[in-house]
Amino acid sequence: MAGKLKIELIKSPIGYKSDQKSTLKALGLRKLHDCVEKDDTPQIRGMIRKVRHLVAVEETGGMPDEA
């Protein structure tokens, strides 16, 4: 897991539990269609798993190749 993850908030957290709202806030997602890019770590994967019904996740390229 050495890449990056692009996370987008695609569904409103209104009506969901406060711990899920807190998880979105910790990820840096505030408004609908906000996107953040985070390192692909087990901690971030766990946070995404908790709110997987509210976000879309895309794996982006990791570190560029050194020439």
C-alpha cells in the first residue's frame, strides 16, 4: 500500500450517526463532492470502511518513478 487514495463525498451524512459524521470531518470532507487525497494506510482504509456508503474511492498513482 504505497499509493494515494482520492476520496469524494457523494452522499450527505444528514441522518447518519454522529461517529460517521466525525469520521468524514477527520478525513477532511465537509461538503458534497469535496475531494481529498490521502496516503493509502490501514488507518485511512478503516475510516473509509466506516463511511463506505457515503464516499467514492479511487486509487491514484503512487510515487513517480525516479529517472
